[in-house]
Amino acid sequence: MAVPTTRPGPGIGGDARLLAVLTLLLIALRFAPLLAMLVQSGCAAESIGLTEASESIGPTVAADTPPTGGDPAVPPADVPILEPPTPTDLPSVPLTDPVRDARPDPAPVSDAATDLAPDPLPGPACPEPGGLVIAEILIDPIQVADTLGEYVEVYNPTEVAIDLRGWEIRSQAKRHQIPADVPLIVEPGGRIVLGASADPQVNGGFHANHAWQGLRLGNQAGDVSLWCGNASIDHVAWSAEAWPLRPGRAIVLDPDWLDAAANDDPAFWCGAEAPFGQGDLGSPGQADRRCLSRSCGDGTHQVWEDCEDGNTLSGDGCSRTCRLETFAPGMIVITEFHHTPDAAGSAGEFIELHNPTAATVDVAGWVLSDDRTDRVRIQPESGSLPIAPGGYAVLARSGDPARNGGFLADWVYADRFVMTSPEDRIVLTWNGGVIDQVHYHIGTDDWPQGKGRSLNLDATCIDDELNDCGAFWCPTRPEHRLPGGDAATPGLPNHPCP
């Protein structure tokens, strides 16, 4: 007898799988709004524990894989359709990440590690224009060729070191770039020398911190400048007409005016005075003395000079120190002269000058003459012959006390001026103007005899007009005798005449 076969219906195994799929879909629909919010806020799906929920429900089924035996879009009739909850019905889910929150905080970066890191090596920064100053230039050396002995001294007036790596030296449209791989430092208040050669054996004997190539400094006119990038830091231009240029002598910026504005003006420069190396004058790399003592007479009117006449003589309106001179008649008075010495002969002749004013008068550069053939300019080796207020100066034919009768002379005119007897003139002029003069006639016109005795202007009549008259003169008293025997008081106050 045949046994009837039983086939399982679709509601047993298939219905269970369909129910699981529908359950997952319902859960997804329930949490869809929340998932959208979390995705927008950057939170991961696991932040709400969906992984654990899906594992507790059953095996995961891909959302785009339809279950076997049915259409996922149409649920069975016996499965109720659940509406998705509104946002107000969503559970409160903390936005936390258990994995992230369990990680330890990163260790702080120590200062020591930062300090050990190597510093970057940027190129040297450019200073402001004037941050370096050209302070000395040897333009025309004579001991060596120009192409070997020229140099430029650079001074740093700032309080920071300045590196010249990569800078340019420019002269007369030519350029030389300092290499950028080796530092060339100018310390605060320091100096360096840039030259045509760095070898003291051939450059005239100076130390150069850097040697340029292809540059020449113009002897009669030229310029030199320092450039950092596109900025001119300092520039000096010169010409023979206005600057104190001399072959074999550097020009030096006065140390009281070490700035990039002053060095544009020749009035702040002077010639070097000390030799270096093989004999050219300069002080490369060294501090300089003030220019005042050596600039007068160089033909350039410097700011510290009242005047400049191109010489170092006083008595021409501009003194040897370039000070204006103004002298009036009577500021110096001829008060004694010895025209006929007896003991010393002509070697004993002298003329005494007196300053009756309240200011010192320098008679250097003045002219002593007889207004005829004898004429001599007063030029002491020191360059000056000052007479203090109320003081005296003795001009003599001989300065040797053993020859002149025993007195000291302040300046010797030798045989360039000779007094004759019985008549002659003594004329003292400054800058062409007569300061005082005496025209004597021994034995006439009230002029006394004076052989062996100087003639002495009355102490009560010290005046440039009164001394024109012989009546105010008298022979020096016998008690005022010199070691040689003649009576005279050179350099001493006069006595009254009888």
C-alpha cells in the first residue's frame, strides 16, 4: 500500500527567514533618522551599538539581497507594518566612542626635544640703509699698483653683528659679489677691510678681510657702494676738485661723524697721517684720530674749520688751524728795540712786541719789514707765536745767548732783517695791514742816542700812536744790564722814562 508523501509547506522554514529579514528592516527603519544625524555629525555606526544588536538578532543579510521566495518590497499579509518613529520618539544615545575614549592621551612634547632640533639656516638679513658706514678709502696708492693696494674700510655703527655674505661691492658700474657660503662678519662697533688683494706681501702691507675682483677706484673721480639685495646700504662718491685727495694717502672719515649721511660730504673727511706697511698713509682696520689737527690747509673746507685757504700759515686771515683771524692796529705794540748793540755787535739786535689787549694774539704769519728792502714772515717751527694778554715776545737776530749778549729770543729772523743807524723803520703788518710801526731818527726829532743801550718806550705811554714820537722813548737804565754788558730789558716790563 502506498504511503502518502508529506511536503513541508512554505510557512515553516521559509517563513522564519522572511520574518528575520523583516525584523532587520524594521529595526533599520526605526533607527534611520538617528543614523542620518550621526553620519552628518561624523560619528561611526558602532557608536550606537548596532553591531551588537545585529549579532543578537541573527545573521546579517545584505540590504540589496532579496530573501528567497518573496519580494522584500511587499511584506506578507500576516506581518504587521510598523510605522517608523518620529524624531521625538528616538532614544537618547550618548555620542561616545568607547574605543577612542579608552586610548591614553598622547605624551606632551618636551622643550628639550624642541631645543635639540636644528635651527633653520636663513640667509643674513639686510640692515637698514646706513647700517654700515664706509669710513676710509685708499684710492691711489703709490707704493704698489692700484690694482693691488686699493682698499675700503667698513664700520658697523649698530649694536648687532652684520654678515656680508652675498652682498655686492660696486664701483664705477662694476660689481663684485661676496660669496654666500662663508660668513663675513662686521661686529658691533667693529671694522673690516675690503681690498684689491688679501696678500699683505703684495697689497702694500695691510690685512684685508675680503678681496674683490674686477673693481677699480677712480683716482680723480669715482665711487664705491655696498649693496644688500636690492638695497644700497652706503655709497660714497668723490672728485679731485672737492675732496682732500692726495696720491699715497687714504682719506679718512672723522670719528665724530661716523654715519652714512656725513660721509657723502667731503667736509667730514681728511687725509690720513700715519704710514702703514710699505709707506702709504692710512690706518686700515684701525680707529682714527679726529681730523681737526691735520685737515687745515688741504684745500677742502671741513665742517670743523672756520676757513680754508689751502695752506698752514697764519697771518693771512685764516690761521694755521683754520680759524678766522681779525687783527686791528694797536693790538700789538713795539715797545723796545736794540739797534746799536755794543757788547755783542749786530748779533745783539732785537725787537720787543707787547700785547696790551685782554686776549691772546698769535703773530705767526705776520710780516716784519723796514718797508723797503728787508722783509721777513714770522714763521716759527711750531706754526704759532702767541703773545698772552699783557705779555711780550722777543724777535732777535740771534737766538744764542752766548752771541746775542745774554737774552732769550722767542723767534729769530737772522740776517733777513737788519736795523741801521741813525735812521730806519720797523714795520709790523698782518694780512697787508699795518698793526704798528716805528720810524726812528737817532739824534734828531727828539730821538735819544742808544749805543750799547736799547731804546725803551715809556711804561706810561704804551700805545701804537705814541710810540711814533721820539719824545716817549728813552735809553734803558744802566741798572738793567744783560750778562753781555748792554743795558736792555727784552721780554720784561718797561720802566718809565725821565
